[in-house]
Amino acid sequence: HLSAHVNRHELRVRFLAANLVEMIRPLVEDAVSEEQLAHEVARECDALKGSPLGAHILRCIGRAYRICGNRVLKQHRRQTRLKGLKSLDASLEFSDVMKDKLRVAKNYV
């Protein structure tokens, strides 16, 4: 019984990973602009928040990204202080379109 549960879980993780890869592939391959991808993500978030538990799922995803992002920034800040390198946030540049979409996306989370 436990091995069947583990197998279902592994299949689910592989399914989700494959979907995520396919979702970001156009951006990685430069087939779509940041604006197009941001619009598509916002559309999917809007659809998800209307489903049962959708808003809760989006909040959980948002929290996970915020926690991981803060962890990476803290680690990078520690490393830059030790090595005397330029800070990551000083060199991090998003396009205006992406900044606007991120501001709007926070309303989904």
C-alpha cells in the first residue's frame, strides 16, 4: 500500500515538473516576451483563484516564493560581504512591464 502511494506521489511530482518546464519553455527559448508570459500567468492565477481552494493554493505558492527568494538574497548578501562583491539587488533589473505585472500579481496571492 505504501509503495503504491509513493509511486502516485512520484508520478504527480513528475507531472507537475513537466508542466512547469513546458510553461516556462517559451520564455527560455525567447519565443514569447516577458509581457506575454506575465499576462498568461496572471490569466491562469485568475482562473485558479476561482476554483475550490485556489486562493489558498496561490497564497501558499506566493509564500514559498517569498521565503525562498529572501533566503537566496540573504545568502547572496552574506557571500558578497565576505568576498567584497557587488550586491545582487543592485544589479537586478526587471523590465517595467514585468514590474507592473508583479505588482498586479500580488493581488492574486
